[in-house]
Amino acid sequence: MQKKILYTLIGLMSLSLIGIIVVQIYWITNSIQYNDEQFSFAVKQTMVSVANELENREIGSYLVALKSLNDTLGGDVEPKILRQQLLAQQTKRLAENNSALNNNPLIEEYKLDPHLADLDLDSINFKKFYESNGLGSQFGNFKGAISSDISYSEVDIFARKVYGAYASDYYSILPLPQRVTAQEISGLIANELKDRQIDATFEYAIYQDGFATRVQSDNFEYFPDATWEYPIFRTTNDTVEPYYLYVSMPQRKKVILSSIMGMALLSLVFTTVIVVAYSSAISQIFKQRQISQIKTDFINNMTHEFKTPIATINLALDSLKHPKIASDPEKVTNYLRMIREENKRMHGQVENVLQISKLEKNHLNLEKSRIDINELLEDSMSHVQLLLEEKNGVIKTHLGALRTVVLGNESHMTNVLVNILENAIKYTEESPIIDVFTENVKNKLVIKIRDQGIGMGKSAQRKAFQKFFREHTGDIHNVKGHGLGLAYSRRILEDHEGEIYVQSVKGKGSTFSIHLPLIV
């Protein structure tokens, strides 16, 4: 796939994925906002229902009081006169109890809530009134009478319109605790919330002109974003300040979030799966491109590696055909040696490729026996002696290990050591100086081969044991090879339950460490 097309497709897929994530975030945000609005609407409807229930109850009680007064006066009394007399009786009863209320030592001043109103305190002197036994019993009698004759919920719209204002004026002169109790408010709110399927703790309070009354829950606290208000006991009397019912729900956000948590989590999980799959696919695409490039480099290198010995063999064969050379036994022997060495070199390269293939398919059977690493190192160093002499190099040994016998395959372990030693020679620009160390660490034998060559960067160190990897890629052949030696070495060591590591500094050399388990 062309690079331009690949990046275009990745760009389009990335844009689509970002679009999906943005849509998900937009959907979740809108859902939270919608549920918040629905929650607020349900709470306000609850407060409306509670206010209507309280007003219906007072209207019903008022109608019972009117009927009782009408019966007492003999009936057929004009409605206006009847209402005036009923209100006069209520005012008289309140006046009779006024002295007891004013002399009550338990009078407390209202406490202004700064969140609710900004009032001129110098012009206001409200007092809390405690219940009067006489007035309270009168009001209780009204409630008892209405409970047996009229259902508050059955007060129709006509009755609310006709008698609502009269009932409010009639009861507005009473202290609030005589009109409703905290337990009644709590029960009404709880029932209404239950009907609307809202399962959340709530606190409530009734305020008058910004001042808290005694009708409130124990832990009421005003929260700007989680408190609602609604007027109750509305009256046409301008001299009486209106009452407001406040409902606070501290767990508002928790309830709203819990309502969409299931869908949000599913959306998050599926989006995460898509992102992970997309990232993995992009990673695999780039890995495949990298592998393709590495294989191209490998083919180029192998072509060059085969081209040189083939050309040498062809030249040697053409030379052998020449009469002068054919008649000279020494030259014939020399050319035959060249042909044999170049043929052996090509055979070795092909063998390395086949060995890697067999190792990947687990078709390579390694016969293991007891081998002495010191002897194996000497044999390996002899294999690279000619190459070392060609570059005027030297190998220094520091064999400090006391236990050197391991279980392994002599042939393959020799190849491993030869590969590392050859790399140390090839990747040193000047005369190579190589140090070979052995030591015992617990139950392992550690072999270190250190050179003073060109070294590797951190990126190259991470990829050094990958197949086909070479720090010099493409058609650059200043150092010959095909990137299989270290991959082969690691695979062989893994079959021997061993490990191989590299430490390198660019321009200062590399150190390869081999760890092998000792025979106990």
C-alpha cells in the first residue's frame, strides 16, 4: 500500500473515531442535562402537589366550619355574613389567647437565612409563636370533623376558586405550627416522591419572608444547586407575609448520575474496545510495513552476499579454462580452494536461514550433553582467528568462573559464540580489542563478550535480537550480514533455558551477556 493512501486512510479512520467519541460525550452530557431537568421538574411537581394538598385540607376544614356555624345560626344565613361571623370568631379566639402568647418566656426570634433574602432587619421584628392549647384544640376539632366528612383530595376546582381565598384568610391569622406539623410535611413529600419514583433523601423547611420557622427537618441546609422553593398557604391578605416551602436534596447529582450510569458504562466499555482495537490495528499495520521494509533490506543484503561469492566462483572457473593456468598445478589448487571457500560461505548463509525457519516451527531437535564452556570458548575463538588477524585484532580472556559445565548442544552453542565474536570484529572500525569474561552468579554461568566498536543506540539495542534487523539498512554494505545472527543466538539460548542481553554506548562499544544454567 502506498504511503500516501495509508496515511489518508488512517487520517479518515482517526477522524471517524474522534467523531464517535465526541458524539458519545455529547450524548452523555445531554442525558445528564435532560435527567437533571426531569428531576427538577419532578421535585417541583412534588412541591406543587404538597402545597395543593395542604390548601385543599384547609378549604375542606373551612367548609366544615361554615356548615357548622350555619347550622348553629339556624340556616339560610347569607354567605357573606356567615363568612364575616366565622372570621370574627377566629379573630376573637386568637385575641383571647394573645396575652398568654405574649407572656410566654419561650419566645424566640426568627433566624434569617442569608441565602434566601436580603432584608432590612431594622424594620422587621418577627417572633415565633408557640402553640396555644385553646386555639390548637379548636383547630384540631376542625381537622377531626373534616376527616370524617370530606376528603381533602376531593376538593374540586370550583371549591378552590370560590373558597380558597376565604380559607387562606381564615387560617392566615393562626401560627404556622397550628396549621401544619413537620411530620405531616415529611409524610406528604415522601409519598409524592415515591409516586414519582424518586428514591433520594431530602430535607425540608418552611420560611416566611426569608426567616426560618419551626416547621422544618432537623438537618435542613440550603444548597444553591439542590434546593427548590414553592409558595404554600397563599393568601389575599397583604399584611401577612407568604410562606415558602423549601426542599433540599444533597444527593441530587448522585441520583441523576446513577440514572444513566448503566448506559454510560456500556458506552465507555464499547468505545474503549473500539479505541484499543483501532490502536492495535494501526500498530499492526506499521509493524507489517516495518517487516516488509526489513525483508526488502534482507533480500538486498542477501543478494549482495550471494553476488560476491558467485562472481568469485565464476571468475575462478573462467581462469581455470585458461591454458596457462590449467597447466600450473599450484594456481589450479589455489582457484579450487577459492571455489570451495566461497561455496562453503554461501552454504553457511543458506544454513542460517534454514535454521531460523526450523527454530520458528520448532522442528529443530537439539541433542544436549555436558559441555565445558571454557573449551567451547577456545574453539569459537579459533573459528574467528583468521578474521581477527586480518584486522590486526586481539581477544583477551578473563575466565573467572569456577564452575563451567552446562547442558547444551555443542554445535549450536559454538555458532552462538562465533556469531557474537564475529559481530564484535565486524563492527569495530579499527583494530578490534575484545574482552571475554566468565563468572558464576548463583547457579548460573555468565559469559560476557565486550568490544570497543561502534556501539548501538537505545533503539537499536531494543531491536538487536529481532529477525532481519540491522542498524545499517538498505543497500549500505559497509558491514556485511543479513540480520539473522543475533535472532538465531537468542532462539538457541532460549532452548537451553538461557538468556542474552546487550549493553551498548554509541561510539564506545557493546557488551553481550549470556546467562546459562549450570549442571547441579
